[in-house]
Amino acid sequence: MNEHTAADTAAVPSEQYGDGTRAVRAGLPEPVKNEPPLPGPVFAAHFHLPGEVEGPYTYGRDTNPTWTLLERAITELEAPGREGAETVVFASGMAAVSAVLLSQARTGDTVVLPSDGYQALPLVREQLEAYGVRVRTAPTGQDAQLGVLDGARLLWIETPSNPGLDVCDVRRLVRAAHTGGTLVAVDNTLATPLGQRPLELGADFSVASGTKGLTGHGDLLLGYVVCRGPEPAAAIRRWRKIVGAIPGPMEAWLAHRSLATLQLRAGRQWGNALAVAEALADRAEVTGLRYPGLASDPSHKTAARQMHGFGSVVSFTLPDRAHAERFMTALHLVEDATSFGGVRSTAERRGRWGGDAVPEGFIRFSAGAEDPEDLVADVLRALDSAAAGA
């Protein structure tokens, strides 16, 4: 009989556990007899508040017990053992992105963005410039943002970049930025907290769309910001209160529930991504293949120094639009969808949106949790079918 008690478990700091143990237990409250390990979502617009205003829960736009547990869990995953780190959850990844950029920059400030980042960043740039914020851009690869960093208020890093999968040296960029008094935020969506921990690399903020690999089931929208300390977290939380970009309690609860399988999902997905990338490397019609986990990838050495896993996304280019569309149509196990990081493999011809500087035949492929042999066979069969139809 195992006599190890809950009190014994609580006495062991979470940072001393492995990633799988931490993911399974992250954010859980202390056990209470006859209560569930993870309490259900709290649906409340307001809370009983007689007399003086005190206590953590007053009004549903400000705080919610379901958010509290999820925020605690994400902090344990993104910044295990880091004193003072705090997480703020949002209704979507873009709400989290906007909260950092628009709460930290003022009229006359300069912000540095990646020129090859997520396709919604140009929309944010337009809004920043409308508020009188100067914006400079440079590619992710070869740490090119260093060249436009001077005097900036905030540096925004996306590594690996989406969809091109370039990687920059976060530590190097952080050192340069902090020397000049520049704050650093890292978009950690592609890597997830198990693949990369930006705060450990020196960043001030780790930002992500929890819609993707963190929750991994394609059934909710969520974003979060992990802050190095309580002061920046208060500013981010204030921004959330002002704009009301809050997650629903059901979404927050579903996200927390999904964290328990994060390591299991990520391990299979990363392995599948590498298997697909290795299979694609042998195809003559495939060019521009990128996956940081490939030893031959231009970013592999940098990625290996700062990442614990290389993510589920592979990118490559087929000869033209028609060839890429034939490939997409021929896939059986891979859904044609614009998201990534889910347990079911997805892919898309990225150029159909018009917002990324990619060739017409460019494919962003997100490996799911299918059996690797089945997934690779499906990809190779679809490539053969696409080639035959040329």
C-alpha cells in the first residue's frame, strides 16, 4: 500500500518534478475530502459581496476561480520555481498579444516586430502606428532584429516563426535588449511551455495562443501572458479589465483539463513531425523544407541550445499552387485547416490567405498524434498522387 500522502506531495517543489508529472498536476488545488481534484467551471457574473470590498472574487470581468487555477497551472509549466512570475489568461491568443503590445507602448515609443511573424501582426502594427508608436521590423533568422533594436521600448520575438519556422537566439537578443532598457516578449505558441521557456531565457513576457498546442484539441480559443513579476502582470491584468478580453469559465476549465495530457500529446506530435520532415527530405518535388528538429535545418543548432522540443509544425514548398492543392485534396488523415498543434494532423496551402510572404505552393503542416507509420504513409501517398496528376 502506498502511504505517500497529499501533504508529502505538496512538500516537494513542483520544479523538482519532470514535465509529465508537472503537467498532470499543474494548478490543482489542495485535496478536499469528497471534492473533485479539479473543480468544475465557475459560472458567475458577480459574487456575494456584503459590506466592504475584500477578497479575491468580486465581479466576473475581474477574476474567476476557474481562471485562477488555470493561471497557476500555466505559470508552473512556463516558469517552474520562478519567484514572482504570474500568468494572465485571455479570450484568445491575439487578445494576449495585443495586451502586451498596447499596454506597454506609448505614443513616441518604438516597438520592434518580426517581419516574418504571424499574419495578424501587421494589423497590430497598423494600430500601434495609429496611436503614434513607431514600428520597426526585421526577419527572425540570423538574429536580424538586433540591427533595429536601438532605443526601442519593446522587442517582440517569434521563435520558431510562423509559418517559416526560423529560429533566433533568444538569450543573445535579450542581452542586447536589456542592455538598452528594452523589454522583451516572446511568442511561445509553436514551442509550448514543454518545448521552450522564454522566461528562463531572460524574456520579460512569454505570450501564446493556448488554442494551439497547449490545449491541443481544437475545441477552444484561449491566450495567455506569463510575466516575470507582479508589476508587469498588474499592467497586463488592468488592460484585460479595460478591454474585457476575458476567457469564458468553460474554456478555461477545458484548457486546464487538457494540460494533463500535454506531455503525452507533445511527445507523439513532435516525433511525428520529425518523421514527416525526414520523409519529405527525400522527395525531389519538395523544396524549402523547414523543421528545427532536423539536423540539416539552418536553425537546428540555435534551436537545440534553447529548446527542449522542436514543435509539431513542418513547412515546405511544392512546385506550384495546383500541385499543392492536389496534395491537399489527396490527404486522408490530414485535415485542411488553418490551425495547428492539435491531436489530429492539419495542413494548409498557406498562400490562400494572402497575408504571408510565401510561395503559392507553400504548405504549413501540423503533425497530430496518429500512428507515425500511418501518417507518413498518408503524406507519401498524397505526394505521389499530386505528382501523378501534374
